[in-house]
Amino acid sequence: MLSGEEVTAVLDRQTAVMEQVASGAQLGEVLDSIALALEELMAGSMCSVLLLDEEGRLRNRSAPTLAAGFSAGVDGLVPGPAAGSCGTAVHLGEAVVCSDVSTDYRWETFRELAALYGLRACWSSPIRSRGEVVGTFAVYHQTPYEPDERDRELVRRFTHLTSLAVEHDRSTAEREARHRAELARQSAERANHAKSQFVTALSHELRTPLQSITSFTENLQTLDLSPDQRQGALERIGGAAAHILSIVDDVLDLARVEAGAMPIELQDVDVKDEVEASLDLIEPLAERRGLHVGCTGPSFSVRADRRRLRQVILNLLSNSVRFSAPGTRIRVYTEGDDLVGRVHVVDQGAGIPEELMARVFVPFDRLGAEAGREGGAGLGLVLARRLSEAMGGTLELSSVVGVGTHAVVMLSAAGASRLLPPETPKLGDVRGFEFAD
Ligand SMILES: Nc1ncnc2c1ncn2[C@@H]1O[C@H](COP(=O)(O)OP(=O)(O)OP(=O)(O)O)[C@@H](O)[C@H]1O
Ligand SMILES: [Mg+2]
């Protein structure tokens, strides 16, 4: 039996270990502390903890004073009726005392290994967690050794302490796994919800032009239309079909870029060339609407995919054209340094109310513009932003109702040693831009 003084010593050590567990220490460290504590209390002993892995093999988890070569030699041990003290203890589910391993039949396989490291006695007790054997706590001696009552009491206490530490470690791991699974479930649910919203909005968006195609086709088939009326109907059908096609193209682009499957070929691209090419395309429409478009700023190169950069600039320009009143100006400013290049598209249009800004990059959300006469699906900005990001850049938007809107695409400068620095694009108040020619 333990003396009063010894009980105090054991309790002190147990408390220290429990404090270590509570402070969140790694299981390996806790097991080392337990092994060392018992070694201190039991002269000449060397302790080890082996735990079962998923394949049912015993793995060395702590053996602070045993020779590393010996621990490596028993690591991976398969429990069985004669598998050293530890393998046998796990197999039987009860303590196994081999007071002299040089003669014990259960040490047949490990006899030479034990002799090599000067080990003569090994006594192993199963560690249980939730009623199941999960490993063993072993005590070695360098001479033949038979444990007495005091030794048994000490080992019983320390094996129990080990069980508590293992149990705590498993509960923590399970709690963390549950938490991770819950986070994954929530994120899948959000993605699913976003996807169904997207599909609903897409079908809604396609329905209008499809209905228009159906009804004009029906008119053509059933009514006796004049040549002009027929021409008009065919034009409406053509327009609706083109609208469907552009939605499908944008949706496919968006899906590809979001899946990381959009082929993006980054090369040195002259920004001014792309801006001018985009302006050439948009100018006829802008002129018909009485808008003045133009560009200023230096010419420089950025890392971009030429076709996609043009798509981004065109999307921004077409928004400015769509949402600006006749007589106002649309300006493109280029600006670049050693690290980044920026393209600003600034208009003097209707602007976007602050409370709607959070929705401008939401697919199919047109912020109420669907009630107006301007066509569109509400995909342009989100696509332009995803494309900019796929090129390693950013796209930001700021707007003031009644003053105008300012979009800025930022890309890495050609030859910059790293992609975009952690800097947000310089977004100015639209008022700060000079619209004079
Ligand atoms: N320059 C702008 N001025 C005012 N409002 C804008 C401007 N750009 C975008 N918006 C608002 O943001 C909404 C979303 O723009 P986005 O480009 O994504 O869609 P869209 O232009 O309506 O359609 P799409 O680009 O798919 O043809 C627009 O419907 C409009 O309400
Ligand atoms: Mg648009």
C-alpha cells in the first residue's frame, strides 16, 4: 500500500497532468509527463504507452526514457496470444506481467530485441476508453522484476490517468470533427441555396425572350401579316434569340470562371490598345444615345488575357452607356506604375443608391433596372469581377446617385515581380474626375 507521503506525491503528479490536459497540451506531451511521473515514483522503471491505430496495430505514443531503437522495434505490433507483454495484454484485455522476458514464452519474437537493449522485465496493463481497450501502459526493468502491492497500486492509478488523457483527446478530436462537418454542411447548404436561386433567376430571365419568340412565331403562322409586320416580327424573334444567346454565353462564362475552368492566358497586354478597341465597339451605340465617350491616360502593359480584359472593359462601358442620360460624358482613364495598372471607367449617369451597392455583384440582380427600358440580365458586373480576379486582379465600384459611377479594374503591371500587392484600387469619388476633353 502507498504511504501517506506517497499518496500526496501521486496526487501532486496527477494534478499536474490534469492541469496539462486542461491547458490543451498535445496528447504526446501529456503521455510523456505520465510516464516520467511513474518512473520517478518507481525506482529503476522505464515506462511506455502504446495506442492502437485504425488498423489494430499498437503504435508507440510515449517512451521518454526507453531506447529509441527498442521503441521503433515494437512499433506496429499486432496484438496476439504471444505478442510480448503489450500485444498479449491487449489481446487478453488484462494485465500481463512477464517478470523475466528472457524465458517468458510470450516474448519469443522480441527476446533478442529486449536483450539488445538490456531489458529483462515488462509488465503491461490495458488502457480503456469508453469500455474498449485502446492501448497499453507498460513498465520495464533492466533486471528480472515481480511487482509488489505498491507497484500494482501505482500502475493502476497511472493507467487510469492515461485513460483519462486518451479519452479527453478523443473527445476533443471528435468535437473538432463534428464542428468541421457542421461547417462543411452549412457551406454546402449555402452553396445549394445560391445555386437554386441562380437557377430560378436564370429560368425567369430566359422565359421573357422565349415567350416573345413563341408569340411572334405564332403570329407569323396564324395571322395574315403585312410584309412590314412580318419583318417586324422576325426582328423581334431575332432580338429575343440574340438576348437568350448572350445570357447563355454569360452564364457559361460565369460557371467556367467560378469552377476555375476558364482558360486564362496571361500575357503582356497594352491597356490603351484594349481600351481603344472597346471604345471603337461601343462608340456607335453611345453616339446614337447622345453620349460623349473618350479616354485619357498613358499607355502601359499589364498581365492579362487580351480577350477577357476587353470583355471586362466592354461590360463596364456598356453599363455606363445603359445608365447615362443623353448629353453626359463617359471617360476611361488609364493609370499605371511598376506594380499595377488601372483602368477607370467613369460616367455621369444615374448612379447607384448606397443601400443597393451590396447587390451589384449578385447574378441576375438588376437593382430594379428590369422595370426600365434597358435590357440586360444582371450578369455583366459579376462576370467582369470574376474575370478580373481570374487574371489575378480586382474590380471595384463606387457610385453617387445623381453624380455618376466609377469602376476600376486593377491588374498586375507587366514585368511586376509578384501579382497584385495587397492594396485596394484607388476608388475616387466620381466628382473628383475631370470630364473635360
Ligand atoms: N454605370 C452604372 N450606372 C448606374 N447603374 C449601374 C451601372 N452599372 C451597373 N448598374 C446597376 O447594376 C446592375 C447590375 O449591373 P450588371 O452589369 O451586372 O447587369 P446589367 O447591365 O443589368 O445586365 P448585363 O450586364 O447582364 O447585360 C444594373 O442592372 C444597374 O442597375
Ligand atoms: Mg451590364
